[in-house]
Amino acid sequence: FSELDRVSGIYMKLKQSGERSRTIASITSFAYLLRDDYDGFVQAQAESSRLSRDVWERLQKFVSWANLGRREIHAMAVLLVTRGLGKTAAFLKALPLGQRTEGEV
């Protein structure tokens, strides 16, 4: 996703490197869930607060139940990439007044 490019992506243009990092973490976590990669998912978590295998198995049952196809996976990735922009004041200010909801910026 070009929005996440470390030089020319919209997050960097808006000086939102922290939100960019959170977005990348969200997409990475989603990929670990789809691949059933528990070890990858918890590798950065402290052992004392690590997600339990029991919770992981419940998440995997949900992923299996959801039966996501290519279109749904792509839609979820797009959602994860773009949702952080809605939290960014600079991005909201760039929207036409009619496109903002009351109370934004």
C-alpha cells in the first residue's frame, strides 16, 4: 500500500509516523491471524502479558467461521490502512467542509 511508504506515503506527508507504525502493526497482526502464526503474533509481546493459546484458538475459530475470501481480506487491509487517516487532524482539515462530520477538526 503506497499510503504506508516511508518517504512518499500520506502518513509521512502528514507527519504521522506513529499512526503509520500502528497501521503496519495492525496489518501484520491481521496477516498472522490469517496464517495461524501464533509465534509471529506474540513475538513482540512480553511473556507476562502474552496472548494465551486459548484466546488464540478462539480467534482462529472466528477466522475460520468468517471464511474470508480474497475480496474480504483485501477490503479488511484497505480498512486497516485508511482508518488511521480519519484520526489525523491534518487529513480531516484537507477534507471539504461538507465531508466532515460535526465536531471534527
